[in-house]
Amino acid sequence: MFAEPENPIGPIATLPPAERAAHEAARLEELARYALSEEPHQDLDDIVAMAAEICGVPVALVSIVEADRQFFKARVGLDVCETARDVSFCQFAIEGHHPFIVPDTHADPRFADNPLVTGAPFIRFYAGLALITPSGHALGSLCVIDRQPRALSHQQLRMLGILARQAMNQIELSRALSLSHAALAEAEALRSAQHEIAMEMTHRVKNTLAIVQAITAQTLRRADSLESAQAAIDARLLTLARAQDVLTGAAHDDIEASALITTALAPHMQGACDPRFTIAGPALRLGARQALGLALGLHELATNAIKYGALSQPGGTVALTWSGSEEACAFTWRETGGPPVAPPASRGFGSQLIERIVAGYFEGEAQLAFAPEGVLFTLNGRARRQPPAPA
């Protein structure tokens, strides 16, 4: 028969208070990593049933010891699912790597007045073995309980030790499966995100190629010479490239209007604080199509302003303002202080791009007016991001 007259609690109980507190903090941190719940576990239920039968006792538990309570991950012969830690027996079992046994609680001054001894479940005998993780911390214990004093044979104690290791193996297996499922879910989420990015990039490339094709064809059709066509195409494609750079660097598939406008107008401005420009508007995010279209439109407006409009002579200014939200927004380009303006005899591709193409991207309307005091461009539409085109 197995007996422990001295019934030592274990080496942890002999540690200085500071080391003991540090050990408990590390144990609780380890316990949190396992994320154990009170959800039933069939394999652990089978283990406690075997433990009770092997030891010939009515109660067997897999107890998980937290900071202020212990809960029973598996139990047989007991109705309650948890108790306070300060009255638990398992709080002592987790302090050593050897069995913690109380042959008769009535004869042990540490437990004689314990409410679990004087009241339900009327513990008279207790034997528990810690559930030790690979890193050496105890999550709880496998214990057997009787309502009368008793002792365990060496064989029963050896079998209880085997079952405790099997219980810990089941906990490890459950954790590994949970981590595996989480990794699979993360991988699936990543795959889905990559697919969405690929779809968005495909959509952007198609849009950009369509714009490039239109710019090239229309510029060549209306150009006076091959050299002038090449210069116009180069300038317009460079504007597209700058806008694409801004979009590529954005964290999402849309961009803040102020960032796009600053980038589009930078080649036409004399430094970051060019007094000829007034740029103002609220926070407003533009979808990729709208950003590309607006960048092209601003390039055409700024180029014309420098060649023929307000920016062609000293004192001329441009005010670019916008308002509204993604669902309904308005942009205004207003030139003042330049030479008198007269409507052109014919509209070129630049005007067509400004009025028709840009407006189409914003699902709205645009108007380019040639008032004597200066060019006025207004755009009303939607700035919300566009969903990717079907594959």
C-alpha cells in the first residue's frame, strides 16, 4: 500500500515568496496560451471514468486551476463544475511533480475545516497528480476523491500517473488541433485576400490599358504632327504613372483626394506652397478609376492654364476646391487674373477628356466654361470606390 506520512506539498511551496509569485505568474501565462474552456472533452471524460474505476472511488476529475478558481474539464461523480481556488485541493497538487495525497482529511489540520470536507461533496480522501506541460508548468491535476479515508496501492498510483500523462497528451493534442485550425483559417483568409488583390490589380490594369489606348488613339487622331502627338502622349502617360504610383502606395484600393491632387499638380507648381494655387477641401476618398480620371483632367487643365490661361502671366491664380462625400461630391477649378478668355473655335481631345471621360469615371456631369475672366471647370458625381470587374 502507498503511504506518505509526511505528505509533502512539493518543492514550489518551499520557494521564497518572490520566486513563488514569479513561478505562479509564469504558470498562469502558460495556462492562458492553452485557452482551455469548460466545453466537454470526450477523451478526458473517458480518462476520469477509468481513474475512478481503477482506484475504486466515486469521484474523479480533471481540474484546471486558474488564478481564483478551479474548473473541471472532465468529471465523474460530481455535480458542480467549479469551486473557488482557495478551498481547492488541486491547488496543492499543482505545486509538485509527485502525487499529492490526503489519506484522511479529518486527521489533517490543513483540511479538517475545509468547506469541501465539512460540506458537499464531503471529501475524506484525495489523491492528485499535476498535469505538466512540456515547459514544466502545471495546468491543473487529475485527481480521485472518496468520501471515506483510504489509501492507494502502488499499482493504482502508477496507473493514475499514466492516466495523468494521457490527460495532458489529450490537452496538448486539442491545442495542436486548435492551432492547426487557426492556421488553416488564417491561410484561407490570406488566400482570399490575395485573390481579391489580384482581382483588383487585374481590374486596375484593364482600366489603365483602356485609358492608355484611348489617350494614344485620340491624341494621334487630333495631333498636328507626330512630334506634338508624342509629346502630348508622353505627358499624359507620365501623369497616369504618377497617379498609379500614389495608388500603389496606398494601404487600400482608394486614395485621399488631397494626396492625389497634390501629386497630379506637382509638376505644374513652383514648389509645395505655390502662391498661384489655392487647394482646399474636406477629407474625401477616391476610387482607383476616379483617381486616374481626375489626375488626367487636372493635368489637362494645368497644362492649358500654363500655356494659355491664368498661369501664363504674372498674377494669375487657380483655385481648386471640392466638397461633399463619396456618394455626392463636387470639384471646382477656377482661373482668375489671366488674359481674357475666349471660347475655342473647336474642342480638342483635352477638352473631351476633361468633360466626358472624367465625368464618366465619376458617374456624374462635368462642364468646362470659357468665361472672359477665366476658365471654370465644374465636376459633380460620386467618389466611392468601384467594385472589381468580374473575372
